[in-house]
Amino acid sequence: MNLIFDTHAHYDDEAFDGDREEILSGLREHGIGTVVNIGASLSSCGTTLALAKRYPFLYAAVGIHPNETGELTEKDMDWLKQIAGEEKVVAIGEIGLDYHWDEPEREIQKKWFVRQLEIAGETGLPVVIHSREAAKDTLDIMKAEQSRISGGVIHCFSYGVEMAREYLDMGYYLGIGGVLTFQNAKKLKEVAEYAPLSRLVLETDSPYLSPVPERGKRNSSLKLPYVVKALAEIKDVSEEEVIRQTAENAVRLYRLEGKESGWQNPGLPRILPVGAGFELCRKTGSREDYGEKTGKSKTDH
Ligand code: NI
């Protein structure tokens, strides 16, 4: 049986404080094979790493989300580069530009975006790009830095076919999630139709962006079958084929070939013993909703 690969989730989020272990340990029996948990702030990079060490099927991306870059220092970059060398870290991200909130100011976002792309270059890791209402600047920077970056994914792709073509031409994957099931997602449906299935990967952005018919609720990898179904219809292939091909793409994207035994070997325990203490750092601020890209939540990723 082919298992679904969730390329972008935030299981360290406080939304999972009540049942994190229950959800994660039950994923496999519900057809979810692999998850990459994505860091978005200094503290969430730490908690992401802790999760990756605990669950064999869960990998980590480390990076600072554009809206979290206001207080960054070079020392933080040293730390980021250091943890990027940990065994289960498979990417630098999520990094990028977010002009929806324009905070911190654009020049600061750009500075740390470029700086983190440099770290990706130095470590040889692929990148997970967050770009929202910043199409031109993101593309300009990605093009300028292209020679040092070795691939990656444009997560929660929200631009049109023209922009999709640019990124596909540069070798990137496009991340497709719950938005595909929204009635008003005309642009994303066009992109999904245009892009070859071999260049699309599935993602949840859990706890955000839950697909229809669960829109507005907390998202988790368990809801990916709704996205699979929508994508299968658009591509006119079977759901099995969508699952198989997107998982294969994700393994290529995150370079997990040969590293797959962690989740393929049924003899391995699904949960490892808690090591030096698994503690989740509290993020500041509260969230009233699971912020869709137009929502009120300031910290959605
Ligand atoms: Ni995210």
C-alpha cells in the first residue's frame, strides 16, 4: 500500500498540545507514512527537532518564517547552521517573504531570507519557501541566489500559472494542500492542472488550512485524503496514483532515498523513548482560528 507523505506540518504547534502523541502515533494506520515538521521560529526549530528525534517517520526542516525575523541576530544564524547538521534535518525552512502583514519591514525580511538561503547553500540542504503577497521580490531573490541553492519546494503555492512556470523551470516542487478543495481556489486549481504531477507534493500546513469539508477546523495529516481526491480529479488519475507519485516526489525533494528504513521497517518502534526531555516551548500570542491565508491569525505559517 502506498502511504501519503505530508511535506509540511507544524505538529509542535500548541493546537496539538492535548493529543499530539495520539495523532502522531496513529498516522500510519490511517495511511500517512512520512511527515516533515517545519520550523518557523527559533523555539519551534527546537521543538521540531525534538519531535523528529522521537518519531522515526518524522523529519525536520529548520528555518525562520519571515514574520519571525524581527529580532534575529547573526548568532541565531550560527545556531541554525549548527542544528541544520543534525541527522534528521532535511531542509532549511520555512523561509521567505510575507507582505500580508508587512512585519517586520520588508528590508528586514529580505535580509534574513537571503541570509538563510546562504545557509541552505552552505549546508547543501533544499529549501522550503513561504511566499505570500510577495511574488516579485521572492522570485527576484530566488533567481539571484539560484546558483547556490540546490532545489526545494514553494510551500502552499498561492500564485498563478505564470509564476508556477518560473519555479518549475528552476527545478522547484510546488506544495499543494487544503486550499485546493476550496470553492474559490480557481487559481490553484489552474496551477494544479498545469504543473506535471511529478512536480507536486502534498502538504497540510497543520494545524492550518484544513480542507473542505473540514474547513476552519484544526488540520492534520489525517485530512490529506480530501486533497488527494481533489488532485486526482484534476489530474484525471486514480487516488492511489496521486499518493504514490507525490510521495515519490517528496522523497526526492527531501532526499530521503536510502533513509526510508525509519518508516518502511515495520520492526522499528513507532515512537522512541523520550530522551533528554521533550518540552514544547510556548509561543507567544494566542490563535483564535486556524488562519487561512486571508484569516485573522497573525502567526499562520
Ligand atoms: Ni507552514
